[in-house]
Amino acid sequence: MSKVCEIDARGIYYKDLNKRIRDLIKQGVKKFILKNVNGQRYILDGIRENVEMDIYGVPGQDLGAFMDGPTIKVFGDGQDGIANTMGSGKIVVHGIAGDVCGYGMRGGKLFIKEDAGYRIGIHMKEYKDKVPVIVVGGKSGDFFGEYMAGGILVVLGMFTRKPSAPICGDFLGTGIHGGKIYVRGDVDPYLCGKECGIEKIEAENDETLRNILKEYCNDFNIDYNDVVKEKFTMLWPKTKRPYGNLYAY
């Protein structure tokens, strides 16, 4: 059995495609090339092997949900729920992504070249050395980082199909009680949750952000110096229990 497998996914029902992939992983395949993908969902969900997958086309919802180890590269756009509750691994999307990406994400990295939808990174969490990371190269919608409990969110606003839109929508960081959010450029405090502390920083002076951006730029062949020309706004939680007094006294 070859360690590399190419699959033409055109017209294959998503359950059949996922079963075929799982069977091949059991047989020892370590690298997949999926061509003509068109909305097949749940690809590599729950997989705990260190396999690689290149996807050409548009995968369906919940790409890489609950996965723990694989590396996925999408040479196209993605839909909703990418990296849902992902434990570890990496997903790189060369286009746009949909809503609710990285929901409850527990580890690993999600790099999106262009825009993302609403509620990106909500309920993200971290534990010890497992720190999830999401970078959006374009712009993002409302509720970016809502109820965030850990991890790192970055939005650059550089590679966008929405030039007239704000870099993030309303309710940025609402309910945040862990982790950090980095926004390239200025942020109107009116758009942010009242739980957010706000600080302007130089990316070069923040080791965590600097390392993330260098990896992101390497994956997409972007000039790192162009990204760090502008200052970033860092958002951080002012309290670990933003709504504690609503439920206990």
C-alpha cells in the first residue's frame, strides 16, 4: 500500500468518502490528496493519526472537528465549523472560511488566508501547553472571540474580499475570560466587550505574536515585514469571571 493516496472526490457521498479515508488510514496511508471536493463534510473528524491531507475544492462543514494530530491544507475556500473542538494538528485554508470556526478549540492551529465569518474562536480554551491559535488574514464578523477562555486569536484585515467592512464586527471579545486577541491596526472600544482590556503593541516586542505571524507568513508566502509595519491592538480579559455576579453573590 502506497503511503500517498490521491482521491477524486467528485460526486462521492460524504459518508462514503470519509469511510474510504478511514479505511486507508488503517492500512497505513500517511498522505492524502483530495481533488474535486465539493461540500463533503466531516473530513478527518476525530482522526488521531499524524496524517497529511491536501484538499482541492471546497470541503463541507466541520472540517477537522475533534481531530487530534493531522495537518490539512485547503487550496480553496472552507465552510462553517472548521476546527470545531480540535485537540491538536493544523488546518491551513488558502481562501475564506465560514462561521463558528474554532468553536471550543482546545489546541492546534487554524490559519485562514482571507476572510472568516461570525463567531470565530468562541469558547476557545487552553490547558497547560495546549494553546489553540487562529489567524484570520482578512476580516471577521461579529462575536469574534466571544466567551473566549484561552488561546490566541489574530485578525490582520489585509487579505480581504470586503474592503469597506470593519476589520471585526460588533461584540469583539464579549465575555472573554482567558487568552488574548490581537487585531492589526486600531479597534473602536465601542465594538468591544466591556470585559476587554485594550492595549496598543508592536508585534516585534511580543514574542508569542511574533512567532505566530512568522509561521503564518511562511505558510502563505507572505512578507512578514509587511504584516508588522502597523501596530496591533491587544485585547485581554480584565476578569476571569465576567458574569459571576449574575449567578452568585
